[in-house]
Amino acid sequence: MGGPIWEKGGQWNDQSPIRYAGNFKTPMLITQGELDFRVPLSESMTTFKLLQRLKVPTRLVLFPDEGHWILKGENSRKHMDEVLNWLGRYLQ
């Protein structure tokens, strides 16, 4: 990106989904492994809080012992249950 956000700003901000948050209306399920080194937990928390403030139906499900992918047996089952329940609720 040509440098850190505090020096460059522009392209970082231009590509951030948060920039378009005022248009968010679709119910959103956010799942996050707390050990994810690709997507910091703070990004999911910020998105969740923003959606709540906009009164968009939102659910945040955290997996403390998972990384970017939810792979452990029981966690994987729980993750899939969450996704299927969410889709069942909003895709009618």
C-alpha cells in the first residue's frame, strides 16, 4: 500500500468496507477465530458494533481456539450450525 495507514491513508481507506457501512442493510453473521493472524479480531468487533449501531440484524460468533479457518471437530459443527440457522432465518 506504499506505507503505513497513518502516513498514506488514501488507498487503505478507499479499499475499506467500513467506508460503505452507511449502505449496509443485509443481515450479517460474523464468525471469527480469535487466533486468526490474517484478520485481526478488532476488525470483526468493529464491523459488529457498526452494524448494531445501524440496527442491521447481526450476530458475532467467536471461536477462541481457532485461526482463519474453523477446523476443529466440535467448533466446525457449531460453525456450520450457526451458518445454517442464519440462512434458514433470513433466506425464506
